[in-house]
Amino acid sequence: MSIIKSMGHVLENKRFARIATGATATVLIMTGIKAVARPAFIYADKKADAETKKYTATKEFLYQILCLGITFVMLPIFKAGGFKLAEKYIQKDAIAAKILEEASTSKGSKINAFKDKGKSILDRLKKAKEIIKANDTKEPQKTEDAKKTAAQLEPVANAINAGNGGEELGALIGSVLGLTIIAPLMSHHILHPIMKALGMEKKPSSIGTPNEIFLADAKVETEKGKKVRLNG
Amino acid sequence: MKAPNFEDILKSIGENNNTPTIAMCLIAIFKGIFRPMFTMMDKKSDPETKKYAAIREGLTEVAALPLYAVTPFLAAKLAHYLGKQLKNEVSVNPRRMEATSKFIGLGVATLLIPAVCNIIQPPIMAAYKKRQESKKAQLGNTNITNPVTQVSQPLQTTFKSNFNRGMKVGG
């Protein structure tokens, strides 16, 4: 039971939950896990030879580090852009607009300050909705008060959710663009010089399709002025 | 029914606790589209190599997408069960537990993808290779002067063990 309790404490942790609900942290952490786990899986392969494993694992590690770098750079830009797009919807509600103004003048990140200040309103609305749902007949006044609170906070919550949604949409677009288009395109130009600097420019001979090896061997043979080998 | 406008879309994204799962699924979908596409656009490699690499890349994301979609929800179910066990002993915030457990589920999915690729890719790539070999054999019988077709068969056994293993590097 104590193990279950410890697991429960971990799952209940406020900080973990905060990290876990954002797309940004998820993408960064999953890329970090890939950077460690995938080379480890490659090295765990008992069938491949050491040279192949070294080449493949190094290339995979470098690729994931490149993805991490691209994500670190792109996500804040796209998040800020997404939040900017959502600002006009935040401004529609007076209370949400005031929260935005306070967040703009705060010391740290405007987006984080807005989320922190907006969270209290979202929590109050959530509590009010729970009381309405419970509909305790012993305390009808409590339910009535909760209904009034919910009616007041609903438009504010909509505006705050629009702001949060703008940030998350920016993060989604930034991570998809970065990891699916920019990283593969950049890897061709970046990984090759790095592999060359590490002295692992050429793929080990055990990697490659038969055609690749045949053509490589054929090139060597014709350069030496010999006829192309036809069998092995 | 009114079509959702941009404001409604932003609101629903803001309220949604599943944006991490959605992000990983979207990345898997677009990787499954763009990576094979980029591979086929590579002018330096020969067509057979490109086709082979593109299929492997596609298969990696075919393995990734259901894992990213399903594992977080299974983890949340497990956390829900855990929450019920702990209800009397610890104050439980179900929303927090759900969010953290889905995140852990995504981590588990990330670790499982290479293992699943190691299981599903070898038979599929072996079947593809067999198909290509039979095509080449047919071409070889009708076109004796083509050296590429003739040589590829003796060399293949050397690379059999490395050919079909695991997901594409850089996925």
C-alpha cells in the first residue's frame, strides 16, 4: 500500500501536473527521452556489429539533439505568436483584459503570468460548477450562489481559455513544423560535417542495400581500370 | 449547427487537457507524411534505396501513432483506479493525477516505439525485399546484360541481418 501511496503522491504533485499539461514541456522531454533511449536500444541490439551500432547510435543521438535545439528555439517564438493572435479575444472581456495588462507589466514571461493569474478564475468557476452539479438540496442557497458565480465567471473563463489556447496552438504548430519539416531538412547539412569531424563520415560496409554496396565497389573497380565484377 | 470560428477553436484547445497527446500524435502523423516525401525527393540516392527507406520511415510512424494515441489513456485509467484506492488515505486531485499519468503514458509510448518497430518492421521489409527480388529475378531472366540485377542477389545474404532491423535512424 505504501508503494501505491508514493505513486499517488508523485501523480498528485502540482509541479508535475503543471509540466504535464503543456505541449511545450512534453515535446521537449519526449525528444530528450528519444535522444537517450534510441541510441541505448541500438546498442542493445546483439545481432548488429559494433561498428554499425556505433555509427547508427551516434547519428541518432545527434539527430535528436538537433531536434531538441530546433524545438528550444522555435517553440517560444510560435507560442508568443499564438498568444498574440489570441489577445484580441482576451480583450473582449474586461476582467480578462485587466489580467492581461497586469501580466504584461509583470517581471517574468507575460504568458506564464497571464496563465497563473487566470488559473484562480478557472479554479473558482470549476468549484462553482461542481457545487451546481452536486445540487445539495440541504443547502439550496449554496447552489444558487454557485450559479451566480458561474454566470459571472463564464465569459472571463472563455477569454482566459482563448489566451491559453492561443499559446498551445502556437506550441503545436511550432513543434510540428520544427520536428517534421525543419529538422529533417537541416539534418542533411548539419549531421554530415559533424559525423566527418568525429571520424565517422562513411557508413560501415555492413550498412546499405546491395545496390549501394555494388555501386560503391563497382566505382572502385572501374577507377582501378578493371572490369566491373559480376559475382561477389 | 454553427461552424466553429477561430475563437471557439482557441477556447477548446485552452480547455483541453490532452494537448500533449495531440501534439505527439500530430508530430507522428506529419512525420509519416513528410519524412518519406523528403526521402523520395533525394536526388543523390538510387530509386530502390529511396523507396526502401521511405517505407521504413512510414512504418515507424505507423507504429508510433497508435502508441501515442492509446498509451496515455490507458495510463489515465490506471491512475483513476489508483485514485480510488487512495481516496481514503490521501487527498486526491483527479485532474492532476490524470494529467501526470497521461504524460507518463506518453513517455512509456516513446520508449516502446523502437521495440514495436523491431517487431513489425522485419517481416514487412522482408516481404517487400522478397517481392523486389522476385521482380529482379524476372527482369534478370529477360535482361541478361544488366549487371546490377545479377549481382544484387549474391550480396543480399551478407546484409540480411542488418536489413530489416528496427526503426529508421533519425525518426
